[in-house]
Amino acid sequence: MAAVGSRTGPRAGAEALALATELQGEATCSICLELFREPVSVECGHSFCRACIARCWERPGLGAATVPRALPSPLPCPQCREPVRPSQLRPNRQLAAVATLLRRFSLPAAAPGKHGSPEAAASGAAVGCAQHGEPLKLYCQDDGRAICVVCDRAREHREHAVLPLDEAVQEAKELLESRLKVLQKELEDYEVFRSSEEKESKELLKQMAAEREKVGAEFQALRAFLVEQEGRLLGRLEEMSREVTQKQNENLAQLGAEITQLSKLSNQIQETARKPDLDFLQEFKNTLTSGAHLGPQNGQSPPHSLFGSEERAPWTANTGPAQPPLPL
């Protein structure tokens, strides 16, 4: 430190800040990224805050002020993953003293999670580095935050990808623009697809409405035709019913008269047959003569049956010209 203090000028001040930053990095816990508080060392040589190592191993009953002696062994080191024994934790008093001195002369580092995009880092560039007071002219891609030239030379960012702040902002804008173009193209494709779907749906609904009207008109015509046929058939059946009734009455009257005459003749013949021989012979011819005009005459047949084949023909007769079926 005496050699550093003997130098003068801006360059010496920058080197001193870089050295202080590197020293602060050595006194920072790799778990909480803050200066050590009650540092303890594990068997592999790495050091951590006592509370941080207890939380990292996540065992119930551990407090910030207790050494995890009840933990099973071995457990992995949070930094190098080497197996270590929790019962062998040792306080690191020298490291605790260095952390106390650095905490007395240094500002705390930015908390994790406050890092943002290059645009947010650029908006805070004018504020300057909270740790070194230098302008924020660089952007650390690994940590996602703006840093100064002194931070860039520190051990914390030595292996990180660092770009000038304006270049990082430009790259971020180009990335967003390319993503925006892709999204706009997808949006256009979806709009075209939606327009096509709406057009096809409207056309299909129009066709279905036309088909519905066509089916309705055809069935309306069919109903009218059926009503007309029903009226015609019912009228024909009513007419045939009257004809059958009239024919039935005429036949029954004729049959009744003939049955009466035949019964009278039969009784007369029976009376003649019971008379004495002389009277029988005298009335025999008269009885035959009086019955000659009854029954079938000149080869005539008895009255036809009302439901003969000739009378059933009108029932099966066609009531009108055949109607072709409606096209469906």
C-alpha cells in the first residue's frame, strides 16, 4: 500500500481504485455477494458468511450464530462442489477484519436483481459508479448492468463479456427491432388467416341460408300437393259411399219382394199337396201356373251380390293422373 501511495496523478488513483476493488472482491461472499459477515472457511479453502453457508445447506435448526455441527457429512462446497465436513468450519478472523475495513471505507455494491437492460443502464450512466464514482461507460453482459472502467479491471468482471455502453444499447435495440419485425410478420399472417376464415364462414352461412329456403319451398309445394290429393280422394270415397248405400238399398228391397213371393208360393204348394186326390189334380196345374213367373226367368240369374268384383272395381280405380315425385 505504501508503494501505491507514493504515486501521484490520475493513473495512480485509478490503479489504487482497481486494487481496492479487487481486494473488495476477495472479501465478498460468493453466496450473498456482499462483504463477509462472520466469515467461516471450509476444508477446501473457500470462505462464506456463517449465515449464508447455513442457509445454503438448508438444514432445520440452524441459526446465524450457530455452527452447523449436527449436519451430516460430507456436504458439497457451494462454490467448488467439493465434499466438506460441516463440523470442520473454522472462523476466518483475518478475512473478517479486512471486510470490516473495506466496509468502513467503501460503498456497498449494487444488490442483485437491480440490474437491467442496456437502455436502463444507459439512463443511469450520468449518475456514475456508486462504488468508484467513475462514469458508467461500459456494460457487463454477464451481470446485465452498467459498469465503469475501474469495475472492468476488477477481478469480478475479468472473465465477463464487456461492451461499450452505446454499443450494447445499439445491439439491444437491433435485437428488439428484429424481434418486433418477426412479431409484426406473425401478426400480419394471423390477420390474413382471420380474414380468410371470416370470408369462408360468411360464404358458408350464405349457402346454408339459400339451401334452407330451397328445402322450405319444396316441402311447402309437397304439402300443398298432399292436401289437394287428400281432398280429391276423400271426395271420391264419399261419392262411392253414397253409391254403395243406394245400391245396397235397391238390392235389399228386390230381394225382400222375391223372398215374400217365394214364401207364398211355397205355402200354396204345400197346401195343394195336402188336399184329396181329386182336388189335388184340379189345383195342380193352377199352382204350377201361378208360380211360373217367380224365380229366374228366361235364363236370368239371381240378383248380383253388392260386393262382387264388378262393384269392387270403383274402389281401386285411380282417382287422377299419376303425379311425379318432387325433386328433393
